Amino acid sequence: MLDLLDIKYRHLSEMKSTELFGLRKRVFKDRLNWMVNSQDEMEFDEYDNEQTTYVFGVHQDTCVCSLRFIETQHPNMITGTFRSWFKDFTLPEGNYVEASRLFIDKERMTMLKLREKPVSALLFLSMINYARHYKYDGIYAIVSHPMYLIFKRSGWKVSVEAQSLSEKKEKIFLIFMPVDDDNQRILIDLVKSKAPELTMALDAWPLSFPVGQHRPD
């Protein structure tokens, strides 16, 4: 099974936090060359704190994908790190979460023979299921242009709230990600299109997906 579940920062074991922050360093600093801080082969920042919840995608006790959620009432990357890039945007009042540090580890996907599985579609669906389970009204995130296109290709009806340029002079987008019935159904249908024999419900949280012979993303 590929299990997608949430773990609060305060409940992270030392082993799990070392694994997560080590994967993030490998993805965001080593592979993507983002301007992030790292220490002892781990990447973490001030937003990894008591207000943070992580979504993990786990197969055979190994993390293959993850992202970070912070309620927008607390300090987050939109109001902090990226504030100078989006000065004219103000997060609305309401029960929203910010998503950041989303990744799928390609090396582990290959090692665990998951490259042919719809992992990105499941990770996107997990974001919606998580938000709906905890009664959030929607998700905000800052994403690169390639990541924005991946979201759009999934069918998820994300909207661009603001646009800017990164320190590398590349386009970045502040997007809103709705979590209503329609968008949940779109992503459930996307997963089922890649696993047509699947009969289990996919609208629950936590979310489990049987790893069989399915088509890739």
C-alpha cells in the first residue's frame, strides 16, 4: 500500500524528521538548487515548528513524497519569506492552510518500483482530502511555473491570485487551490483513470492506495 497520512511537527520522531529534512535537502537544494538553508545534510527553516503539519506518502516504511501545511492564521511563507514578492496580496480571513515544500523523491520512486504509479495525482488528492477532513476552506501556495502547469494538467481548478519573479528571475505564482466536491471528484477520477480496476473509495483521510499494476501519471 501507498499510505498518505498527516503527522504534526511535535509528533515527528527524530528518525522521521531526519528522513524528511534529508529528503528535502536532496530535492530542494541539491537537485533544484533553491536558495534554502541546510545544515548536517538537512533542509529546514523557521516554518518547521509547532504550528506545522506534514503529509507523508509512505510505502514499505519509506517516505516517497511529502508536503507541509500551516494554517494561514500563523506565520507562513506567504506572509514571511515571500512577502516582498507579493506586497499587494493579503491573505483573506478564514479557515485556510498554506502548502509548501511539496516534493516527490524520484530516486525512492525508482527504488520502490513506483514510477508507474499515479503518485502525484494521489498527493494532490491527499491535499484536498486533508483539507476537507479538517474543515479548511481551501489551500494557498506559492509555486514555480512548472509546478503550476502540473497542477493545471491534473484538472484541479487552481486560480492564480498573484504573480511575481523569483530571485532567479523565474515566474512564481501565488495560487488558490479549492477543495470543494467538484475538485475532489476531478482528482478521484484522475486517479481512477490510471487504475480503472480500483473499486475502493478515495475520498477518505488518511488515504491508502493499493500498489498494483496501474498506469503512470
